[in-house]
Amino acid sequence: MPIEIITDAIIDVINKNMIAKTNVSSDITIGDTVIEVVNSFQFADGQEIILVDTGWGVPGSVHYNIFEYAKVSEVNNTTSITLTDPVEGNWLTADNAYIQKTIGHAPLWENNVFYGDREVIPFDQMAVAIEPVSLSNEWIYLQGGLDEEYRLKILIYGRDIKFEEGRRILDRYSDAIYQLLLNNIHLEIDNYHTPLTANYTASSSTVVIEHTPENVANITVNAATDPFDYQMQDNEGASCWFHVDSISIGGGNMTLTVSPTYDSDFNMADFAILKKWHRTEYIYDSRVDGVTYGTVSKGGAFLRASDMNWFGKKVNEHIFPQTSNRVTGRA
């Protein structure tokens, strides 16, 4: 597997979790404490957020370079969040207002999460660079399991070096990313998922998804003797793994007969999906095995920085005897 895919997977984890954001679904006005959002899944009680809109980067906008800091008191459900204090500004759907996770008053923006390190870093903002480092391997069984270990360096750059608060924010970001990667030991590389097009009712043996070329290619029947490849999940939880026993097509949908059944509901309103696990691209072990804190010189400026060493392991299956480029193996 190219190390580019591993690096992109780490970037995706950071973007989804450290820079989680969702649009507001109704206008937020001064004094509101309950806000309506599209999907609250990535947010939690006690978490720090900002309210922001697309005028943030537009000179002349009411909210040019302005966002509002807030704190989550409670995630009420998939579409509603209660804040600890009343909102001080107006954040409108017409301006594409949204909320985003933050640590302190220093949000991490998507365009500051880099593939590879940079010589110059925007030193007035938080930034993260994921730098591919090495690939090593060893045979663990014949024939022919090659254990491959990918190593990456994750560099977290903080804000102004002169003040204590900048160091505290950097350390909190470092701890959060460290814990995030420990919580994603089995990094998702090539898993496929698709939304349910009908609610799943507890103990039902059918799951309904859209009939698309992508779903036809990825969602297939697997024998009862095969590994359990499929799972459902929504904002409320996840099912056990199950088989797809048969598939029927009609009315623009694919209706899957599955086993075993599951004893909970999975609802479209809670963003229910069907997930397929591609076992050929499975990271079976990973972690951050070292963190260094300090400063670094970038573009003539000294920045606070944390340096994390991450590794991930997977098995690359080889078939023997190995054939030439133009001759295939004989059955």
C-alpha cells in the first residue's frame, strides 16, 4: 500500500475529529442558548466550539476575521445542542453559519493540515503537518505474509511563542491528537459506507440502501462461512458484524437480507449507514510511541511545536509462486 494512502487516512481522522464542524439549521440570534444544527455527532458535553460563517475570510463582511467562542453544555440529540451561556451575536443560515470544534480560542483550520512538512508555517495560527518517514517489513509467515510497518511524523505547530497561554493551547492540542490516534488503533483505510434509505427496525432481517453503481460494486453477498464484513451504525451506536445473505433490487433500492439480526433501531434521522470492511487494507496495530515538546525555527520565526512519532502495521499478502509480468499462475 502506498504510504500516501496511510498519510491521507491520518489527515482524514484529524479533519473529521479535531476540525469537526456542522452547519446550523436555523438562525441563531443574540441570547439563544439552544442551537439547531445539521449533525451533532462529533460534538460532546463540555467541549469548546466557535460559531463562524463564510464571511470570516471576506473583507467587508460583518464577521470578517470574527468568530464567537462558546462551550457545549449538553448535546441534546442529533440536531440540537445546548450552550453554557447565551450567544452574543447573530449567526444566520443565509450566511452559511456553522459551528466548529476548537481548543481555547485557537481553532485549527482545514487548510492548515498539511501533507508533508512546510518550510514556512502560518505562525499566528495552529497548524499540523503529517510527514511520511519510512516503510519497513519482515516475513511473519509463509506463504506469504509480509508484515509492513509505516512510520509518520506528526508535527503540531502552536501560536505565539512569547506567552504562556500559547504553550498551554499547544499542549492541549498535542494531548488531544495523541488520544485521538490511540482511539483509532484500527485506522480505516479503504472501508466503504453508504446511507440507509429506510429506517432499520430492531430484529428486522432486511437493510435498505440506494441502488447505485458504487453500491452494486461494493455490497455483495457473502457466504455464511466467510468473515462477517458488514455493520450498521448511526449517531446512537453501532451493530455487531453480519453477513449479507441475498440482495434484491427494485424501486431504486437494494434490499439486503442479513444475518444475524440486531436488537436496536438505526434511523435515517440519525445518519444511519451500512459499512463494509475491506479486510485487505486492515491496519491491525498502530499508536503514537513518542512525543517531543519544544520550539522550532520556521521561515525566520520561532514557533512552539510538538513532534509525534506514529506507526501503523498491516499484512501484505503475497501469492507464491510469483509469476512474471506476462504469465499468470496456473490453477
